[in-house]
Amino acid sequence: MIALASGATSGQSALVSLPARKSSQFSVHMVRDDEVALDGAIDCRSFGALWESSGPGRWTPTYHESMLDALDAGGGVQAFLRLLGPDGPSGPIVQYLSGWRGDLSELRAGRVAYRWFPADTDPSEGAAFQSLADGFFRATRTVTKPHVVTHEGKPVRGYRIGVHAIRWYMEHPWPERVLRDMASFATYRLSSEELGDPDP
């Protein structure tokens, strides 16, 4: 879509191309205590937002100030962070997908993600949503570290692991415990630097 730039006149049009979409995501390995920490790191009220529950089948969403409450209401799989408009939640969503299932042998990768379309979104709502998404991503980074590597020791881009998940892993490191990507079924481990090993 081509939009007229702010301040331009009809005789002096400045054409600006809006991006087709804006999106970002990364994978996170988190145990429940990491999710508690993340829940405390984002202040929904300051962004004018709420968490929306998501469950199986024809789900009727419920709304919560706490990510954990929204997760639990929907069965613990995922929750959506949404702006609160005059008539209720509206606009694009930020997704938190949980990978924690209480399994003591593997920790699945969850995900934080968003996607929205500027051409189809009111500019003021779009700006507010981007601020919300950026705030949630910052909060996620504060409670995680980029120490996920392949079994050969190569860093895995787009992956982070929670501080409590690191402790969970270090109790019984690979091969007793693995970090798993549920899309590719690949397994990863914690970096040697984090483990304190001299060699990868």
C-alpha cells in the first residue's frame, strides 16, 4: 500500500510505502518458574493490555492481567497479549507459546511471536501495539539467556533459555536431559560456557 506522508499537500505529495507486515519471533526454553518470572517482568496495565486465554476446540476466551492465569485457564499451552480498546480487546496479538510439560527428560521450545499488517491497522493502534510487542520481547530477554547450542557447540540463532531452565538442565545435563525443537525434532544442549566446561 502507498500512503501520503504526514504534512504533504495534494500538489506536493510524498509517497511512503508501508511494509506489508511487521513480525518477529524467537524460541524460548522455559520451565514454570521462568514463566512466573516473565509474568512479573511485563506490566500489562502500563501498556493498556490484557492476556487472552486460548484453549482447544470452540474456545470462549477469558481475559486476565496475568499471563499465568491466562495460560492455566486455557490448559497451559498458549496465551495472547492484546491491547484493550474501548469495546474490549482489539487489534493484533502477541503470542506466548509454552513448551513446559513437566517432562524430566526433555524441555520443548516454546515461542514468543507477533505479526501485524500496518496497511490494515489504525496508525495509533499500530504504534501502541508495536510498543506492547517490543516491551514484551524486552521482558522475555531479561529472564532468558542465549546459551542454546548444537551438540557440536554451534550457537542456535533465535533461541533463548530461561535462568530456571538452565538450573533444571544442569541438574542432569545431556544426554540425560535435552532441549528439543518440536518443529524439526532436533535436540540441543546448553553451551559449555554456561556449564563451566573448558571445552565444547
